[in-house]
Amino acid sequence: MSDPIMPFSASRRTVLRAAAGAGLLTLGAAACAAPEEGDQALPPRASEPAAPGSGQPGPTPGRRFGAEWESHTRTFMSWPASTGIWGDQLSDVRGDIARLARAVAGYEAVVMFARPGQLDAAQNACGNGVEVVPLPVDDLWARDTVPVFVEDSGTLKGVDFNFNGWGEKQKEHGNDTALAAAVLGKYGVERVRTPLVAEGGSFETDGEGTLLVTESSVVNERRNPGKSRDEIEAELKKALGVTKVLWFAGVRDQDITDAHVDCLVRFAAPGVVLLDQPFPGAPADVWSRSAAQAREVLKSATDAHGRQLRVIDLPQPDPDRITGRGDAFVSSYINFYVANKALFLPRFGDAKADDRAQQLLRDHFPGREIVPVVIDNIASGGGGIHCSTHDQPGTPAA
């Protein structure tokens, strides 16, 4: 299915309006969004492993895309580099990134990539507990620009998904395009090439062969022109080693990411998913319709092992009580990050909702410390904690 090419406004969380005759604008951040009413995506469905003689390649033998709750060697992050992207908000965004890096560094090694001329500033902000490494970057969204790591017959490899600025929507992305290959070269990890263009936030896995994806973010003419969903699914199975893909419709051309799954639904364990929900009692809108659409997919879906999925709601805070603001502000707890012995989620300022989210995540990630972090400036750019971090798995078992 082809995507209509339309211009973008600077608002990424809300519906974007076309401006007649305008070209694509440089946008400040990756966003997490959900299906807009009227989206024309194909009906969501769950895929099955390719049958013998079907003509579609199956997963690569011995390859596995691990779950985020498995052990990590380190967390990668990126130092936001450009006033051309963030404008006068850059200093405040850097403060949020430094705060998040210091928090994660209390539980596992953190590597912050920064442009060579910004090393000292990044190191001073992050402190000695964070390793700052000179690799040129453009923006802070390491989830999307760092390679997606897989285990391949006992060896760690990294899949380079050919980042292209979310379909060329952000013009300043040349350094981030090259980051995946640079990271793999620096850390001596074999690079897996794929013809697909995608971002790490497009994918969510249980580590047992199940992949969650929004169709809008990968079956997309700005990323994978001319490729059908079946063709893309076959390549995802090959690149990541997954055996079953659950598709959500997503939304096209309403945010910079075309609706990444990591702001809609996440695994808490094999067979258990957390689903983003609007604030209880909020009027019906695009976000409540998004959750309803996802629920329809999930209620009849099974995972790669045939298990029916248990769906747990993770409600958003009261928009009148949060401390952050902005048209693109992401007030969702679902964009959390699971690290070694800890889980990081936003603290939005609605004390009751913040406490409820922390307890729910504590219940579903026992044995991990639940660490709330204030990220209002990151969230105002349309992303969150998961968007800003990327885990390197620990050494896989032989």
C-alpha cells in the first residue's frame, strides 16, 4: 500500500495538519503515536510461521531477538547535538538526558555518544559514572538509531535497519544514519544487513519468537517503497529470527515515527502485554480509539507458542495535573525502559497516577527497583525514556 506524501507541522503527538505547498519540515524529535480514525491500513492480523513450500523464507535458524528484561552489557544513549533540531529547548533537553543517564548508570554501564566538540559538555552534565564516547550524532533517540541486537547461534550480532530520519521527515540525520554501523565497528559486533528501513522503536518482542509491530511504521513508502506487508514480514523473520508477527494498523503521516509500537503496547512477560490507556474518564478521542483497536487485535491473538495474550491496562495521568506541556507532549507510562535490576518510567506530576503506574509495573516486574524520572522536556518532543535508550544484551549463552 502506498502512503500519501504530505507535509508536517511541528506538532507530533497531535494530529498533524498539511500546509498547502509546504515541504517536509525539520522536526525536533521522534514521537509515539497511535492509530487515527479513518486510517486506511490493511486489517491487522497475526502471522504464522511460513509453511513449507509457501515461497516465503522463514526465520534464520539459530537467531533470536531477546527480550529487554534479559541481562544487559550496557545502555547506549545519544547526546542531543543541534539547535537546528531543538532550538532554545536544547539546554533543557540535555538536562533531562543527563538526569536519565545518571539514573540508569546506577544499575548498569551507560555509554553516551556525543559529537567530538561536545564531549566535555556531555561528560560534565552526565558525571563520571557515564562513559561519553566520541561518535557523531544528531539527536537523542538512540532506540531508533542504534542497531537492533540479536543472538545468532551463541554470538551477538547487530541488525542495521538503515535509519533514514523516519522516512526523511527529519532533515538533519546524516550522523544518525551512520551510527548503527559505527557502533558495531567500535564494539566489534558483526553487522547484519537488511534491505528494510525501520527504527528500533518499531519493534517489541517477548524474546520467545513473538514480534509486535505497527504496520504504518514499516509498510511505508518513505521507508520501504514497493514492499508489501508479507514481504516485509518475511524479511523481519529472517533478520530478527522471530516466528510470529502481530500487526497493529498504526497511523500514517500523523507523527514523525508513523506510530511506533513502543508507545502503544509492550510485553511484561511472555504471554502478558501492557496496553497504553487514556486517563480514566477522559472523553473519547484518537487515543482511546487507538487503545480499542489494539485491544481488538490482542484479544484474539496468540503468541509464537500458541498462548493467548493477557492484556493489562496502563492508564495515563490526568492531563490537568501533569507538569509538562506542549502539543507533542507524550504523557504515557508505556514508554518505560527495563534495565538490570531496575525499570525506569516517567514521573509526570499527577501523584496518584504516577503511584498507580509504579505499583502496576512493580507487580509485573518483581525483583526490579522501579525508578521514576522527570523527563518533561524529552516528552515535550514527542518521545520518552524507551525512545532515549537502547540496550546491548549481555553475552549470550553458547
